Amino acid sequence: MDSTGLSASEKITLFSAWGLIRKDLDVHGRNMLLLLFHKYPHYVSYFDFTDDPTAQSLVDNKSLFAQSIHVIKAFGSLIEYGLKDPALFNETLKKITRQHEQRNVYSKDVLIIGEVLLDYIAQVLGRQVSDSLPDAFRKLFATIASRFPPIPDIDDDVNDANVTKT
């Protein structure tokens, strides 16, 4: 196991699954984001889709389409290139983390997105999903999430009920 946190067999599992959806990344990327927004509507506010003012819905929005291609290709680069080269994996992940620093994206968000992507891939692949894919996918997203900050504790109240006053 290297810095990706994955064994050789887990990497093969991810390569195999990715290879099956790779040929239609534009469609899959859009559908994955739409599934995320369906399950967790508050994530729509994390994105700016205003570049397409003529869109009647998110499904028709070219800004969403462009963003989804960017997101899915970044994820794909982690699998296709990063899992073969741990140094490249680390550098790609540093860049992704840096790009999301000012957007208040936290480790929990990454794990939620990972679960949505896993659900989507399982739907698309159906019976072709190997038994080991969910564990390998979750390990990959745990590694990715570990590079993002935890949600800050906003409970700074010194008069908290758990504090004993003297």
C-alpha cells in the first residue's frame, strides 16, 4: 500500500469500474452532479451556474455541464494517472484541495460526494459492479477527504451547558 491508501487489487477494481464509465464522461459527470443536487440540494449553492441565463433548469444548464466535465475529469485523473503514480496522485490532490480552500469544502463534503458517486456508478454498472468496488471506492474517498479540513467547531460559547461554573 502506498500514499493513495489503496492496495494493488483495490486499484485494479477502481481502474476496471472507471474504464466502464470513462467513454461517456460528459453524460456521467452531469448525471452525477444532478444526483448530488437531488439528494443534497444545498450543494447547488457551492457552484456558480449563472453563465447560462437561458437555461430553464439545471438539466439544460451549460454552466452545469461545463462544471461537471471539469469535476469528473479531475476525479478521473486521480484514478487513471494518480493511482499509477502516487507522487502524481499527491500533487493532483494538493491542487484540488487548494482550489477548494476558499469554497468552504470540508472532509465531510468529500465523503458525501464520494457516496453519491459510488451510488451513481453502481446504478450505471448494475451487475458489472464487483463486490470489492464499494470498499475500494470508500477508501479512495477517505484518502481524498483526509486532505480537506474538518468542519470547524462553531460552538465557541464559553457558557456552554457542559462547562462547570465555579
